[in-house]
Amino acid sequence: MTTAPWRDPALPAVARVDDLLSRMTLEEKTAQLYGVWVGADTGGDGVAPHQHDMTTDYDWDELITRGLGQLTRSFGTAPVDPALGARALARAQRRIAAAGRFGIPAVAHEECLAGFTAWRATAYPVPLAWGAAFDPPLVEEMARRIGQDLRSVGVHQGLAPVLDVVRDPRWGRVEETIGEDPYLVGTVGAAYVRGLESAGIVATLKHFAGYASSVGARNLAPVRAGTREFADVTLPPFEMALREGGARSVMAAYTERDGVPASADPELLTQLLREDWGFTGTVVADYFGIGFLQTLHRVAGTPARAAHLALEAGIDVELPTVKYYGDALNAAVRAGEVPEELIDRAARRVLIQKCELGLLDEDWQPETPETVDLDSAANRAVARRLAEESVVLLDNPDGLLPLSPDTRIAVVGPRAADALAMLGCYSFPSHVLTHHPEAELGIEIPTLLESLRAELPDAKVTFAEGCPVSDPDTTGIEEAVARAAEADVCVAVLGDRAGLFGRGTSGEGCDVADLRLPGVQGALLDALVATGVPVVLVLLTGRPYALGRWHGRLGAVVQAFFPGEEGGPAVAGVLSGRVNPSGRLPVSVPQVTGGQPWTYLQPPLGLAGEVSNLDPTPLYPFGHGHSYTTFTWEDVDGPETGLGTDGSYDLSLTVRNTGDRAGAEVVQLYLHDPVADVTRPDVRLIGYQRLELPAGGSARVTFHFHTDLSAFTDRGGRRVVEPGDLELRLGTSSADVRHTARLSLTGPVRVLGPDRRMLCETRVAAPE
């Protein structure tokens, strides 16, 4: 029997796919451009916006005779035993392959933002906690483990990471982001991509692009970002994750910018992404994003026109289920309304990726494991380490922490005894199990109350909830005050409940009007402080909240951003002193609840000054965090010097742990550009290095600065390096500068291309 060229693994993927396309009917080609969502809820209470009115019925048996591009969330739609789910997915894939003429299975995709969003899978810390850890190698290790778990059950593509840069902390999806700085988001995001891709999983960057810049922090609201903000803040993390991470897929954002929806923007999805950046993978729609061109954006009057706009812009795959790339599109092609070349272009990209995944090979077989463990001890160890590294000690003015091992502790607050307090909205328990109250949690998630009792077995620990998370019920405050008054110290555990579309205080569609603590938690904290008993505030949140009202009145403040299933022991370890806190803020913590939006990336007129009575200066700045040990920075080698606009410069220093216990310091490098063609942020992060040092230990860190890192978008839209003065500032935060190196760039203005250097390389060595 002669093997058709498209089946020949010895041929290049492009040649194989071109042969296959020449044999396919129009319906078979478009079938590769959509997914189906088996078991999706159409009753109005789903896990995606407008799921109730965008999901339609279809005849599965008839549909798969054409082939199928993707299978949507076989594990992430309902609680399914992982081993049974893997076997069910394998059966579905065999049916798909047997039903079509070419025997091609579907790409199975799942959400994996903070772990595989599946029942009984490890729930890792949310991305905002990754940013707080400032530890890309650890994030890469976590992502590799997530990818291995996905592959073990037959999944090919993961819809992560989120690379949106926080522009307004009132936005509900802040918990899904890595932070408010594009360099931090890009470096940590690229590490996640490397880990996921190293396991053979197609990483999908989202949301491309501008989604987090929505007006008023409202989900899906229009984006008002200007050209330079878009180029210098929004886009770099995506470019970095493609170039440094190797991501093979991109998801188009729901939002529109300057009247053009991302899903219908060829300048974004084709010219920039493919022609300028050289991306060759697949672009997928966010769930129902193509339909929204007709129903929400109203730039298309018919389903066929919406499909045409999306295809023309560069969206290859309709997710999560078929509606716009199906029969309506086929009819429009046959009527001459949509060029078939657009179908061929998208199908070629999809099939090349399937070829790379081995799905076109004759010997392909689906995964059929006998047993599956998606929450292994090794997974939990990584989750614990990342949780511990991400906890930020915001304040400890009088050394109240660590807590004494035999003290009387009143634990108070609505987040202390709830396991879900540890999880973000894309964890399976918060995302799916709320619709299945009959199902057990599936994984062990110690609460902070349980963890603190285990951590300090000799302490006398009492508990009172005090108030709900968001309901205006103050009846429990009296009991909470009584428990606090009886104790030596009160640990107030406050924060968010993750949810979707208004069913939580943080998460997708859970935007807020201001940054006051949810519900009556502020009143509870006031009452606890009024007792005179020292109060340790512990925040388990998905965004920063304004804390200026209590500044100087608290014994200590600890911030954890949804730290995952091991978050309880991690935070308890910080309170007890077993864990030396090393997290640094990936987002600023505001002083007051209003005056937003604000992030630290501000030009001079965005900072405090005489022109306004409103002072936006944060209470705790980006990059801030304390430790239980002390560090000195010595022997800084960074003389003032001249440098060409295509030059480089090494800045070195020695960091010494001068305390009596091991700890981690995060050295941060910021750029200050005194004069530029356009206004620039006063400071912005361009490099960092996390250092783990034993008591008395030291290390020498060298930052290799290239002038490309000073580039920005000028008035003409070019990315340039200008001659002039620069300052490189070494600091423990964006506001705490320890050393400054002054450079003078000489020579012509240099215009950069897509091959510019994006990373500040660092080298760590023992001091000489």
C-alpha cells in the first residue's frame, strides 16, 4: 500500500499539509477551524461570558464526519475522574478519527492558568503570586509539571499564560496577571511558556492585546490606550513570550481599541504578529469572540460577515464551539462572499500544528493511562515552594512577627477557615465546582486556621469569622472583638472570594468601583484595632486594596495573592517564622481607595505634585517587601561613563546577608530617562535578580545593560534609542533606590527592529 504524501513523516510539515489540503473539501477544511464543547451549559450560568446565548446544539455524529479542529475542555467542564476522563477523551478521539475521511483527531485544549483546571489537579498560586516571587526558573518548573499532567491525559494545548499588564487594579482579572510592569510580566510569562512547551503542550498567550486597559476597569470595556502605551507597555510581554519562550499560539482579546475589535484587526493579528514578529503558529478566538463581532461590537451584521472579518484579520480557530466558522461560512464561500484562500490560509496553519503534534501520523494513538495522579507529592512541593516565595511582608515595624510559639492568638476574619480563600477564579474548585455542590473538593487545601494551629501547636488559638466576605452583615463583629480582647495578638485574615461575573469579589467579570476592602471587612478591622490588642493583618486577595486607613495602627501586614492549595501552610510558615518572607509586590498597594487608576509607570505629571490636591503615591510601592533578615549592598562597580547608542555596560554589586538566618533578596534594576522625545515613566524595571543567601553569605551580581533596554516609541512610531543622559538605579523597590549609575549615550538616534535585545542578562558569582 502506498502512503499518501501527507502521511509521510519524512516530508516537511508544509509539504505534507499542502498535499492534504489539496484533497479536502471546503467542509473538511472549515471543520479544522472550530472546536466543539461537549457538555457546555446553555442554561445561563456558565463559565464564559454569554455562554448561555452563544452555545447552540449540533449533531455530533454528523459533525465529526467532516473532521474536527478542537475539543474544548473535556476535563474542565464538570468534575470527571482524571483516569476516566482520559479514557473518555481517547474514545472521543478515536470516534473523530474514524468518522472522517482522513482519520485526523482533534486538538484537545484546557485552561491551565494556575494549574490544570481539572478535578483533583494541583491548584498552584495565581499568576499575581508568580510575579511576587520574582523567580522565573521556579515558574518554569511549575509550568513544566502542569504540561506533563496535561499530556498524561491526552491534552495538547493550554490556554495560558495571561500576559496582560495591570493598568487599573479595580479590574477583576488582576489576579490572572503577573503584575503592573511589562518587564516582570514578560520575563515570568516567558518562563511559564518555556515550561509548558517543554512538556509538548502548545502554550497560548492571552489576551492579545490591550484587554487589561479597559475603560473604568470594566471587563470587555473599550480600550483607550494610546499608540505609545500600547507599544511600550501592552505589547512587549507578548513579544518576549514568543521570542524567549517559544509560544505556538495566541488568543485574540475580546476588547476593541480605537473602534477596532482585536478579533477583526489585521494590523494586530497579521501585520504586527506575523509579518513584523514572524509568528508562525495559530491564532485562536477567545470564547465566543467571533460571535461578539456581531452581537456586542456590532461591526458585522451577519454570522458570515463576522466570520469573514475574523478570518481576514488572522483568527484561525473559532473557540469554544462551532457557530460562525461552520455552515454559514461555507455558504458564504460558495456564494463568493468570502475568499476560499482565507480558509486555506487558516487550515494550513492549524494542520501544520497538528502535524508537529504528531496528529497526522498513521501510527497516532490517543493516551489511555490506567491511573492518573494530577496532584502528586512533587506537584505539591512546587506549589508549596512558590506559595512560600510569593508571600509579601508589607510591614513589621516593631518586630511582632514571627509570632511567639506559645502565645494566645485570636484568628479572626472571613478568609481564615475557608479553603477557597487560597484559590483564584480559574482554579477548578472556584471555576467549576461551584456549579456542582454535590462533588467533593478533590484536593487537600488546608485553611490558614488549620495551618496556623499545626504550625504553632503550643499556642492557644481561638477563632471567630467576624463578618462575611462581601455581605453587609456586621452581627459577627462583636464576637470577633471579644475573641481578640482575650488574646495576646489578633491575626485578622481578610480578603477576596474568587468567582465569575459578579459571583465573587475578584475574578473574571468581578470588577470593583474602588479599592476598599470588600463588604464590611474594613469595619471589622477598625473594631479589632480599637481593642488595643496588636493586630496582624493577613490579606488573601486577587488584587491590592487601599490600606492607608490603618497605616501605623497595625502590628504587621502580610499580603498573599491567592497562594494555591499549599497557601495555608506557606502563610502560616511566615507567621511562625519557619518561612523567611521574600515576596516583593508585583503591583503597588494604594494609600486611598479612590484616585485610581494608578500604577508606578508614571511620567512626571502622573506623580504627586502641586498641580493637583490628589496624591497618588502608593502606600507600598512596586517591588516592596520585607524579610526577617537584613542585607547590605556593597562594592558597587558602576562608574559614570560615556556610551554609544549601540553600546553595553556592566553594573555589579555584592549583596551580603548580615542577619542570623538564611533569606532571599531581590535586587531590582530601574531605568530613569531624564529627557526624551516623548514623556517617559519616571522609572521602569529593566532587570532583577533573586538571591538566596545563607546567614553571613554573599554573592556578586552583574547586570549586563544594553542600550536597547532604554528604547521607547517616539513621535513617529519608531522604536528608538536616543543619545542623552540615563540613570541606572539599583533598588529594593521602585521607590527605594540604593545606588545610581549615570550614563551618557552618544551618537545618532538608533532605530530598532524586531531583533532588539529585550532581556537584561544577569550573572551571579561568589564575591572575589
